[in-house]
Amino acid sequence: MAGNSFGNLFKVSTFGESHGEALGGVIDGCPAGIEIDLEAVQQELNRRKPGQSSIVTQRKEPDQVRLVSGIFEGKTTGTPIGFIIENTNQRSKDYSHIKDQYRPSHADKVYDEKYGFRDYRGGGRSSARETASRVVAGAIAKQFLAGIEIKAYVSSVGTLHLNKPYNELDLQNTENNPVRCPDAAMAETMEDYIKKIRKEGDTVGGVVSCVIKGVPSGLGEPVFDKLHAELGKAMLSINAVKGFEYGSGFAGAEMKGSEHNDLFNADGTTRSNFSGGIQGGISNGEDIYFRVAFKPVATIMQKQSTINKDGEQVEMQGKGRHDPCVVPRAVPIVEAMAALVLADNMLTKRSNKI
Amino acid sequence: MAGNSFGNLFKVSTFGESHGEALGGVIDGCPAGIEIDLEAVQQELNRRKPGQSSIVTQRKEPDQVRLVSGIFEGKTTGTPIGFIIENTNQRSKDYSHIKDQYRPSHADKVYDEKYGFRDYRGGGRSSARETASRVVAGAIAKQFLAGIEIKAYVSSVGTLHLNKPYNELDLQNTENNPVRCPDAAMAETMEDYIKKIRKEGDTVGGVVSCVIKGVPSGLGEPVFDKLHAELGKAMLSINAVKGFEYGSGFAGAEMKGSEHNDLFNADGTTRSNFSGGIQGGISNGEDIYFRVAFKPVATIMQKQSTINKDGEQVEMQGKGRHDPCVVPRAVPIVEAMAALVLADNMLTKRSNKI
Amino acid sequence: MAGNSFGNLFKVSTFGESHGEALGGVIDGCPAGIEIDLEAVQQELNRRKPGQSSIVTQRKEPDQVRLVSGIFEGKTTGTPIGFIIENTNQRSKDYSHIKDQYRPSHADKVYDEKYGFRDYRGGGRSSARETASRVVAGAIAKQFLAGIEIKAYVSSVGTLHLNKPYNELDLQNTENNPVRCPDAAMAETMEDYIKKIRKEGDTVGGVVSCVIKGVPSGLGEPVFDKLHAELGKAMLSINAVKGFEYGSGFAGAEMKGSEHNDLFNADGTTRSNFSGGIQGGISNGEDIYFRVAFKPVATIMQKQSTINKDGEQVEMQGKGRHDPCVVPRAVPIVEAMAALVLADNMLTKRSNKI
Amino acid sequence: MAGNSFGNLFKVSTFGESHGEALGGVIDGCPAGIEIDLEAVQQELNRRKPGQSSIVTQRKEPDQVRLVSGIFEGKTTGTPIGFIIENTNQRSKDYSHIKDQYRPSHADKVYDEKYGFRDYRGGGRSSARETASRVVAGAIAKQFLAGIEIKAYVSSVGTLHLNKPYNELDLQNTENNPVRCPDAAMAETMEDYIKKIRKEGDTVGGVVSCVIKGVPSGLGEPVFDKLHAELGKAMLSINAVKGFEYGSGFAGAEMKGSEHNDLFNADGTTRSNFSGGIQGGISNGEDIYFRVAFKPVATIMQKQSTINKDGEQVEMQGKGRHDPCVVPRAVPIVEAMAALVLADNMLTKRSNKI
């Protein structure tokens, strides 16, 4: 179980290193008969792409996806959807200095220990570039999930917090600014802060929030594969993620039952939604919402002390083109992973009853 | 994928409802040759058992486990380990009042929607009673993980927080008090608070922290099956869990890269450990630590308004024997799930290199 | 993947050794709402039981199954069905002589090589006793498959072949004789032959044929998980099986395309059925039929030369109570495994289309 | 489980239709550190390629494979190996006549029933063209299996049978003739027969035999995942296969135990090998051998009566470039699937003992 597949019934298996020939994957289990909007798939990929604004990495990657199977006359056929994104702008020489050095808080050293050696160019398989494949698969999943709306947005950058619940925000505004924060004033503050951090050669962490509307009741399995457990795993599998909470989250742990219980309205909806749309691991039809914490990017443009393969202390200076803050580009990735979880559970649900 | 199995190579499949005839499971993939201390397995189960102290539910459940296969002459044989825990003290009549009513923030209503009907006695499969099977499997996993130390403890009850890092605590003290908080003074405060909450007929949430020492480098797979993603899923699959964070967690999202990066010592260890012992999803040999947020138990001994199957508003009064705060009994469950994740990844790791 | 689970969506995980405390398993993924006839489950188990007639082993095993979860008020709930069969009549001392000896054509030696040691009592996990769990799971699967008729029967014993196609036989007669051959005359001849073989202290192989009627079109996946590939794996996983063929089988390899092609009638049915009800791995609604070859039981009541753990040549004399011919008791096992394959594919099929 | 993945620890997921843009796949779980001979991979693919001789289809397909990830500096890195084979010579218009017609003994009709519509060009996903991806994955698996020799060959074409056991043949001769029969005289007879069949516009079935030498003891799991059950599934998943037998096979079902038992030599090897190198589902170190029956190719160059989507009887004339007998080209596919099974079980075996 080398762990390059995600999902059971709607399953994606991905491949590709940062500086290899190509990235790509196979989506297996996508039901037949879905009309695929190829432009929309590319559009999702563009949202993730570097070089979109002054606050993200300036790498130029065309990131053009080719869907080479599983679609015929515009519709999915029920056979696997293979896709390929060629790598065209690798500056592999940028990385020759880390061939024998271990970057702090990167996976360089553990790769050598785990596999005996590593593709050191740009982080290899552990580069966030791998998430391009997830976004393609998620874009297909979204088209299967017609009627379900998945909206992620940046809610914190460093200590700057957007302290408003999602239902007091206009999430249509998320894409209107490079930070992907739906509150225009906060977005500007955050943008300024990220620019300052970049100038310092530093990086900063942040939080992506996500809300999902229109999920039918009954998704998720009640024991090990609770819907929020699968969402949690999906989010924690994204590069740089350190935490996940849904509904009331960590704040809920401070509450009393008499405050936290979501009482029913006569129509079966709930008055409050501390449950976050999931009860006992199963969706109840209310909005699902969760928060994902991202650590600061480990590559900084400052001198750092580190060690090389021989255990000698060396000085290292970050090179290459990196993001000062990862959360704006993480927004479409969070949505993609959420879409994959939901698509998989939509199919699983079909087996519940006779 | 009805989700009653956990793990791939070291896999447990469980069965059993709160008020059915028996609970149990199958552990498949436990390597041959492990000497099994049966007493230690029962001991773990006793740690989880109700009725241990005045601050947990007073239900009496003997919870005696029978291991009926896979062990011969005291050692695992490599064949599946079947186990059974008979249910002997079900007061099913306590639950007849909820046959047609939906308890707030329980899974009653979503079960009816998902499956068409439900075993309403004591929460059925969604009862925390199901975790007894996890504890048995985790106890076997712990014996496979000789040399690795997994220690969970209560770090918050409601708004009472034990604000000390794990390495300033003596975790040998955890089992010395009914709260399972290793700080004696805080434990007493917490215990008093839980008693007060119980008297009010209310419940309260809390946080379980966990630290794992002695994990070799190289556990975990770098993409979807990152070690912390699997730990996260494992924890989020426990009843009542709302959040998971490891290493720096949500606090790490507020930090700068220059603060957060874990610089190397000459011997390859790291000076700080914001990474929480995992880099790029792979263990690096440092301590793994994480926190798990539990919501307050939904069953309260107060009158609540709710609805019945016909959508009529009714008043409901909690009955039965319930925990006012779930975290003390959750401690061995957190450890069990961590053990299952590690055991599975120990086996997966054997496939890394030629 | 220690291989004690079968199926994906309708999955059974089994445990238990021949002379351990109990056998059993977990059926996970059985849809909710199936009315379960417990008597019919026990009845299937009785068909497999030893001691039914003079031509099978005279061991007495009550083989009483307890279904301990997943069924409520007579119907499946969608949660896992746990079941247990206590072992009550183990004469383990019958096996002390093989503790250090390797029986020819048994798994004794490979177990020692694979696992380092073995539970030598009665073949341990490799005993055909393990198939009792399969029969229970298959009996539940059959109840899910209402409308589909699975009928297996003995078509060969040694060189005695019933050379009639299934549609010239009255399969209602199968259970009327101890051989489970639907042709009364041939059944008698086979029975006499088996008695003769038993008197010689020898054993003999045979073939079980199976026909499945009423399978809807569209079961099976077109590439690796072809319906006949899953049936083949299921049958080859039964103890003592050496071969599997479906439809025209090995005889089909001698034919020309112009003879073998199944031409269509106007109503979409086919004039011939060399395809065996499966085309491109997918059921087409015609009868599915296949044949399964069983080798002679390895334990014979004659002196055989063999070796012990130390590689010394020793003489061995078969002891215990064994079948002279395995095929009569294999009939319900073949049906059970076929039912498991179909149940799993019935659920998989639900994901085919949007 | 749409069934486009094979294997658990050494797993390949494939994609691609006969007349789509490209075929390809992902190999996940290949251990790090294997030196990959890219030329050898292409060579295996060439063995499967059409147009190699006068007795196979004259389609020209360059079938050039690109390995785009998972290999660095000539060695596997432990990350997924993605590969792509572009489709360059599709004459899709050859297939417009079957858009609305169902070819006898093809999967056309069941695809429409299962998925609602189909990619009718060249059989789509059910084309044997899909096996190109299997051969690539198998070629990588072979390089992991250094020291294990897998040799398949044609042993029957129609009623022409090579009645010699594998150990009386010189399997080095297999590639010396277009039939891939290691007996030169029989190869010539078979070749003449295939040419005659082709001239008649007909096709014929055949049998591929395979022998595997050098397999260590202990591969395969004793219950559902017996080594021969996995080999059987692998073979039955190849297009046109109708049967599988290993060791004594169907002939073994006619034997007595006293004849069939493989007695041990003092060194632990066996005097005979009716077991086919596998006992109780576990390899014992002896040669593994098995036979695979292929039906005649369904597309014949003769007029056939069939039906169209509207259930009308129509006449159909085979077009396109097809094989008169599939077994010569099936030889590398059988080897590839055997290699995948062994590679997967080699990794599984690593979990057997503590």
C-alpha cells in the first residue's frame, strides 16, 4: 500500500515527480454518463497554477492537462480516465545544491532513510506539484457531484484571522483577490502582510476553511470510515497540513452538552449546526464545514544551518521560486480533495439498502 | 466499503452492537511469532471499561475478551486472530422510549435515512461500546510494537487546560487518577468539575493528547497515506471526535517559516520538533505527538425538545447510564488506534526497498 | 493482505483453525433490509457437515452457527454480521504424531517455512474446516440474491464422468443421494466406487459443476475483475481445487470461431451459450456455468514414506476421520463461494452509471 | 471497485481504449533500488505487438512506451511509475459499422446494458489492446523478480496438442518461431494450420502453458488468496480465456491419493510434482506450472447473422485487422500477469513473520 491511490469506488491513482517528465493519474470508478466540461477541468487546474499573482511563486508552468481515455463523445464511459500533465519548465539545476544536503523541515532526510536514495530535484514526489493531479481528479468529481457546492477560502494568514462564520460571508468574492479571502478588507491586509513576509525572505502559515452545501443525508459509514474521518484524512494528506477540525472543532471540546446539542426543528433540520453537518459519521443534510491548518512553507530565502549526508553542519540558502504563503493556492486543492471524498461516498451509499 | 475494517496489512474488522449478543472482530495480518500476553490484552480492555470510578458511567460490563484463533502455544501463528466479547448486561428496555424519537446530536435520524430502519437499543453500532473491539486489536498491536511507547492522557476538560508540553509531564502518573491527567493538581480540579457537571445533568467535552516515542524513521507513505493523515483518520473515527492536530498544529499556522523550521543537530536529530516527528508524511525518529478534541456527550440528563419519526415535536429526558465526560475513558482508545496505525505502517515499510 | 477476507463491497473476513476454540467471521457490507431466514443459514451449514452419510468423514461436529450482530427484528441492519461456530469435538491428540512430521501434499512444511512454526492440529487454518465460515457467509449472500438460483452438483468422481450438459439434468435430484450427483444411476455407481476406494484406505478426486440462473445482465467488470475471473479465484481458493473452466472451457480452445460464436436471437438471447453467460467479463443474462476440479484428499489410510522436521525419512500412517472423496461435501461450498462473488458484483454494479 | 487495478502491494492501475488517445498505467508499490533496463521493457512490449509475422494481425502499432516517473538515475525510487503508450494508428472508421450492431460473442451488447452506451471503436476498453499496459507492468515486475524465470509457450492450437511435459522441452526455442511453440516440428504444423484457418476467414482457440522456476518457498496466503487462486484470477482476466488449471489440473481429479501425493525426498524436495509447486496455496520451491485455455477470436472474416440495437436481425461481415489465433501473442501477456502475481506475493511475504 504505497499510498498513491485515494478513494475506493471513485478512486484516483497518481504519479509524477516535480522535475520528472510528466505528472498524471488514473480515475477509476467514475460512473458512465457524466457530461464532462473539459474547459472546467482546465480551469480548476489554472486556479492552482503558480505565477497567478505577485504573492505566489513566479514559476511558469503551463499545466495543460490531457484526458486520454474514459471519455467518449463528451461523456464518461465508465472506464478509467487517464490524464497527463507534461512537465515543461523544470529548472532542475536549481536543486543540485541539495543533492547531498537535507533541507530543514523537508522530507529529504526521511526519503534517504526510507528508500535508500531520492530524486532530489524540487522535492521529487513530495513536492506540492503532485497536487496538480489531485485537482484534475477533483474537477471530474465535482462534475459528478452536480448540485453539491464546495467552497473553500482563506480564513487566516499567520495571526490575521477572519473571525466570521461562513454564513456571514459572501463566498462569491473568494476568487476576486489573490489571497482568496472572501472579505475584501481582510484580503488586502493579508496580501500586504504576505508581501512583507516575502520581502523578509520568510514564509507564513495559514488556515483554509471550507463549506459544502447540498450534501444529501446518509453519506459516510458509521465506524472507521466516518465521513469526517475521510475528510480529515484527505485534508491531512495535503502538503504542509498540521490540523483539521469540523463543526465546532477544538472549540467544541470546551462546551457543555446542553449548549452543543443541535436541537431539531419540526422539519428535521437543526436549529444550530455544531455537528458540522455530520452525526455519527453520517451526513445529515446540513452544511458541512471544516478548517484546515497549514504550516509555513519550509523553504525560506534566508540562510539556515543544516547538515549534509555525511552529518556535517553546513549553511544553506533557499533558492528557486517558492510561495511565501501556501494557503491561497491550497484553496482549490482543499476543494478537490473534498470532492473526491464526497464522490466516493456517494457511490458507497448506493450499497446501504437492499 | 461499509467501513468496519481498519488497516491494510495489519487489519482489524469489527462487529457488534451495543445491545446485541456480542462484540468482536478479526485481526488479519498480525505477523507470526509474537508472544501474546493475554493478561495485558484484558488489562487494556479494563482501562476502557465503564464503572471504574465515580466520574464515568456506572454501567457494569464485565467485558471479558476471548481470543479464539490465531494464537498457538502462546504465540501468534500468522493466521487471523478472532475475538469475542459477550454482551451480558444490556438493559435494552432503557431505550424503548427512543424507538420512535430522534435524540439530538446522535445518529438516530441519519441511520433511519441511510438504512431505512435501525437497532435503536443504546445507539446500536454507533454506540461507543464498539470501541471495545478497537481496544482489543490495539492491545495486540502494542505487543507487536515492542520498543515503541504510546502514551495518551487527558489535557483538557471543558475550559480547563493543562498548558504544559508533554515533555514537562511525568506520564507515569496518568493512570493514578480517574481523569487520566498526569498532573495531579489539575486532575483534581478536573475531577471536581466533572462531578459538578454530572450533578447538573450535563456533559462536557475535552482533549486527549498523545505522545509516541521510539518510532523508527521511515514510517508512513509520502502522498495520500501520510503517517499523520492515517493517525488523523484513526482519531477522527473515534466517537465524538471533532478535531485533530499534530506537532505545531493550528498554532503552527500562525508561525513563520524561520521560527517553525526544525533545524538539524549534527547527529541528525532536530533542535525543535514543530514537525511532530513526521516530515512529508514520514516519521523521522523524533517523538510523534498530537491532540484530539472530543465534543461533550450528547446524552444529557436534562429535558430536551426533539422530534419523533413523524416529525412531531416531543420532550425527551435522557435515561440510562452515561459518561458526563468522555475523555478519561477515551485515553486507551486513542492509544489503541495509534497502535493500529503504527503496526500497519511497520509492515508497509517492509516493502520500501528491494 | 494476509488474505482472510473475500469480496469488496459484500465482504467476508473469516477466522478459525480446525482445532482452535471457534471458527467464525464478519460479513461487512450486506445491505440493510434483508429478511434473514436463520434456519436456512443453518441448513446450508448442515449440507457441508461431516458425518452425513457413509461416504464422508464420520467426524461429529455439531456446527451450530450463532449470528451475533447485524440483524435486528429479523432483518439485516446494514452493520456487520458477526458469526461464531464453536469447535466442540476436537480430538487434537489424533494429530500429535504430525507435530514434527510433514504430511505429503499437505501444507505442513510450507507453513513452517512461511511462519516459522505452525498449529499442527488437524491442518490448523488450512483445514477444510475453515470452509464452514464460507458456507455461513454464502448462505447470507444467497438470501440477498433472491431470484438468482445457484445449483452445484457432482459431475465426476475419479474417471466416472456424468457426460450430460446441465440442461439435460434434473438438478432437484442433487440432494437425493449422498454423492450429490443429480443422475440417480450414476450417483449409485459413484457411491459404490467411493466405498471401494475408502476400503482400500485410498482417496479419489472429482469435479463439481455449477449452474447459475437468473443473473441480470451487467455483472462483472471488464478488465482485471471479470466476473469469471472472480468466480475462478473464488473456486481456486477452495481447498484441493486444481482447475476451473467456464462456458466452453478447455474444450472451447479446440474450436473455431465460426462454431464457438454465440449468435443472437432477435430477443437478444443467444442461440448457443459457449460464452457461459459471460462476455468480456460481464454477465449477459444467459445461464452461467462452470466446472471445478478437485484433487484426491491427501490424507490416505495407507503407509506413506515422508520426512520430519530434521529431514529424516520416516514412515507415516494416516489417522483421524477423513473423507475418501471431497466432492460431495464441496457442493455447498462451491455454491457459497459463487453466491459471495455474485453478491459482491451486484453491489459493484450499482456504481456503473450516473 | 471498477476493476482496473491489479495487485495489492505491487499494484498496477491501467487506462486506455483501443482507439482512444493513449494507453498507460501507474505501477504503485514497486520497491526502491531496482535498476531498470528500459530496453528490456520495450522488448517485452515488442513481443506482444501486432504485425510481427504472417500469422498475426497486420495492424501496425509502434507501441512505444514512455516511463515518465518513479525512475531516477536508472533506478526505481519507490514512488509510482507512470507510463504512457500513445495510440498512433487507429483506423476508427473501420468500426463505424458496429456502432449500432452487436458483434456475436463480443462485449458490445453487455456494455450498452451496463453503462448505457459504449465507445464502439475497436472494442474500446475490452480490446486486447489493453493488455499492452499489462505487459509494461509485467516487464517491470520481472526485473524485480531477478532469479525467478517465467516461461510461457503455446502448447495447443485447436486440436493440435503438444503432448510433452514442460521439462522435456527446450523452452529457449519458444521465440524461434511465430507460433511460440518450443517444439519446432509442432510449431510448423501449427503455423500451417493457422494459415489455413486464416484463409477460411475463421479463427481458432489454443492453450498457453507456463512454467515458473526459482520461486522461493512461502509465497501465497493460505485461505482466499492462495497463490494459485491469484494466478488463476490473473489468467482468467486476460481476454478470451476460458479455463485455468495448475499442477495435475483436471487430470488430477481422476487420480487416487496414493498416486497423486508428492512424496518428499530427504532434502525436502518432492519426487513428483502433481502439486504444481503450490501446497495449501503456498509455494513450496518446486516448479510452478499451469495451463490457460483461450477461445477462438470472436471476430471472423465470414458473414454472420446478428442483431442491432433495435433488436433487428442484420448480417455482419468482420472487418479490420484481426488475429486468426490469439495464443502466440498471448504468451508475453501470460508471463506478464504471472510476474505481477509473483511480485505482489513477494512483498506480501515480507509481513509473515515478526
